[in-house]
Amino acid sequence: MITLNDYLYSGDTVLKILLHYSSDLKEDAIKTHNQIDLAHSNFLIQIIELLEHADFLTSQSNRIKEFYMYMTEKYPFLAFTFKGRIKSLIRAEEKFNGYILEYIHDYYMENQRYPSEAEIKNNLSFFRDLIAYRIVISLPQCHVSEEENRESEEIKYLYEIANVIPGFLEERGFTAELSGLSGRSVSESLSDNIRSYYRDYVETPRSSGYQSLHITFYDNFARCYTEVQLRTKDMDDLAEIGSANHFGYEKQQEENRSKRDMIPEGECKCFDEAYERLIKLQQLDLSTIDVNMFKAFNNQLINDGCGLFRGRQILPFEHLSRFQNDM
């Protein structure tokens, strides 16, 4: 079985690794009639396209920046950051295989049988956050009266901003996509006409405690999908350096092993292959790999100049709260 790990020791660039990996995966998928690996190869081509033809990001970022300018005028008292990124190769590979595990596990638990390759392949078409923009807001304590609760006020502003984003961006060439999560609870703070677009992890946090508002757009100019995430600073801290951090490998491995326990090896080939690829990545010692523009002393001390492990940043804007001395 072909895995990403096989290509991380040659000193190649991330782009060359992607080209070799996707090509070999496609060739093997055609030989073995493996629809999932073929979909996997096509998924990698999306990342290749982002790296080879990134000119559209300038236009996209400029249109996103217009919302940043709107917020500086509308909310001068808030501190906030706008950050954009292209998902890192390792994180994208983890997430792709993680989707397969989760879908097969949940399908089996509900139906007591395994999904077909066509059903798995269809589920993978919903991977639409290779490009993501994150808005993180914070209300300085000096702007909070004695009668107010800072956390509640921040969440109030978060939903207020969320209500504006869809219409604002649609006027600039983006089309909001339905979330597809009709059964999930969504806050009444979201306007009725936009609730169906949001994945509201503030109202209904994930099991890890992760909280955020997510909405996906199709950029009609760039012809690609992009995700916008909205968080308070406390939510962002939990996601980045707290218990909900993506890189909590021990927790991820424990969750994956629990799925493995429910689906014995040999019963579902698609699950077996995705599980092996995912575990290999999670057990990867980053200090041993040889990738151009990447260096790690361990899995925490990392200098990533190529987007292998950490996403490529494309839109860093910061706004510090004004008038802090006026209160």
C-alpha cells in the first residue's frame, strides 16, 4: 500500500512529493480498481493546483480583506485577527483518512454493515476547507461594564458578525453553501435566513470542547471552496493550545483505536488502509524526515517553510482595540 510517509525522506519539495504521491496512488488505484485511492489521488491534485496556481489567492484575500475593513469601522472597540491559510499536506492527509474512518465507523454502527466504495467516495466530496480564513475576536476588559459578562458579550458580537458575513461576501462573488447538518442545534442568535449555512460548534461544542462557527463559500471568481471560521480568543486558545488542539496525537490515536476495536482488521479494506495511513502519520517522528524547507528537532520544535506540517499563511491582519483609555 502506498502512503505519504514513503515520500518524506528524499529531500524533495512539498510540490514534488505531492506530484509523485498522487501519480503513484492513481496508477496503483487503476491497477487495483480502487475507487477510494483514485478519489484520494484527485484530492491531492486539488492541493497541487493550489500550490501551482496561487494567483487567485490575491484576489480572494483582497475581497476577504474588505470585511476586515468593515469590522475596523463597525467594531473599533474589539481586538481581532484575520488569518488565512492553505491546509498543510500532513494535516490534509490526516483529515482525508480520518473522514474515511469516521464515515465507515458511524455507518457501520447505524446500519450494521459497511458502506460501498461509492458511498464512501460520495462522502469525501464534502472536503471543502483546504483554504480557510479565521476571524478571532476579543473584547478588552476595559470595554466591559460591571453589569456585563465578557464571555457573553464576545459571543453576542460573534453571532452579530456571523449574521453579516454571508450577505457581505455574496456581494463580492462568493456563494454560501448549505451546511448539510440539519439535525444539529444552531443558536437562535443566527438569523433565520442564514442558519442553514452555519455549522454552529458554539451552540453545540464538539466532544473535545472545540467551539467555533464555520461557514463554507464557493468563490465564483477563483472557482474553489473556502471556509470561514469565527471564534472568540478563548475558543481559539482551546483549539490551538488547549484540549481541542489538532496535534493532540495521543487523544487522536486513542479515538482511532476505539474505532479499530469496533471494526476488526480484514473486514473492511477501505477502513484498514485509511487506518494504516493515519496511524503512520500520527506516529511520524518529524525530526527524521528530509523535506526541502522543513526542519524539526522534535514534534514540537518545528521550522516549517513549506506547508508540510503547518498551514501556509495567506492573510495575516491584526486590529488592536481602540479607545481603551477612554473608558
